[in-house]
Amino acid sequence: MTTPATANGSPPARREPQASVQTGILRIREEIPAWQGWLLGMLPVALLLLVWVLATAGKPEERVISPTILPSPSEVLLSFHDLWFERHLTRNLGVSLRRVVEGFLAALAVSFPLGLLMGSFTKVKAAFAPLTTFGAYLPIPTLLPLTLSLFGIDEMQKVAFLALAFSIYLVPLFVAAVDAVDDTYLKTAYTLGATKGQAVRHVLLPISWPDIWQAMRLGFGVGWSYILLAEMVAAEDDVGWIIITSQRVGPREHIYLVLVFIVVVAFLTDQVWAAAGRWLFPYRGAKR
């Protein structure tokens, strides 16, 4: 597209951004210092805590929300001792974490080679496209009765449910990571005499590894939402058991504490994934 000229044949002067765009409290895609980001991030949290305190202040019969539904922050904190020592929170979290890892590894054993083949070979992608499309629109909770019918209510059912849920989530991400590799690299490899297998092993896979790693990181993170679904049935000695028994017989405070600990564990494991990614792919961090 050519730039229109003025009457004397010279291009028109470039218009400067309006002053209003560069001023004001909110500016599009402005860079802010780290301390300001932390401060802004804490404001909604502080507001939520304030609403929580106000809604649960006073005697139980005078509160806006009944303590059987929402205990006060102080009541939740005071129940920590019983949750940690009497209900063995760390052991239960360990059981749930082990199930997430086992389900994730089982899913990787299938979804990784399948995603790599689908991203590399168009005919393989076409063959499995109906299944992946069906899985993309399949609500994850509907897998519970299926796995219960196939595996019963024992440990195998929970791991199988997680493996299926992880696979549905991971396969499209793996395919997209391999698809994103530019054809220029393949053409260069073919020019140098590479075979199809060599092109996959030495071109597609190495270049897509950072995106594959990011997909694995995201997939592992959502595993904590899947594990709570799995442990809602025949729960025993896990975080699902704590939540179910706390909802039925109390104390309700433990439900909120368990949710906080799940978020903390999920955040810490995500940071491990991120640190490993920076170590494995330092060039990706420098690029960004």
C-alpha cells in the first residue's frame, strides 16, 4: 500500500500520538516497576479480605453470613493446628500429589508421541482429528462415571481418570507446538539430505521443545483441579477426604485451609517447572 502524497509531491507529515494517549492513570501496554505491580496485585486481595472480615464479624447469630457457611479469617487460622497434626494434612497432600504425578506420567506416555506424530505427519493428524475434537468438547467430569465403570473405586480409577484428563488437555498443545515450527527449517534439512525420521528428531522436536515444555507445565498445573474431582468418590487419606468430611461433619474451616494449601503447592510446583524451563532453554528467556 503506497502512502498518499501532498500537493507538492512530498509525503504527509507523520502524525504524533495524541497527548491523551500518553497521559492518565491507565495507558495501553505501559511498563510499570515491579513494586507497583506487587502493590496493584495486593489491592484486590486486601479488598477481598476486608469483605470477608466484615461479612463474618460479630457473634454467630449476628453475622451477615452464617459461620457454618463461611467462618471468619481468625477462625480459619485457629483451626490450622488440628488440620496439620490431627488430620495429617501433609500426608494427605502427599497422596494427592503422587496421584497427580502418576496420572501425568501415564498421560505423557501416550499424548507426547501422539502429539509429535500428529504435528509432524498430516495423515496421522487427519486420522486422530475426530478423537481430539471430541475430547476438546468433552466435559472432564463426564469421565468419572466412565472410569468408575472400567476400574472401580480403587487407586487405579483415580490415576486412570487423571491420565485421560491430562491427555485430552495435552495432545492439542503438543500438536500446536510442533505445527508452529517454520517450514524453512524443514526445507533446509531436506536440502542437506535429512530423512523423515531425522527431520522429526533433529528439526521438529528440538525447535518445538520449549513450547512442549510450556504445555507440560500448564497441564501439570491444572492437574490439581482434576485431582479434586477424582477424590470426590471413595475418598480416603487425601485432600478430597478432608474436604468431604469437613463439609459433612466439620469443621468447615478446614475446607478453606485445604484450598489455600492446594494453591500454595500448585504454585510451588509451577515455579519448579518454570525454573527448569529457564535452565533447559535459556535462549527462550533471553529472547523474551
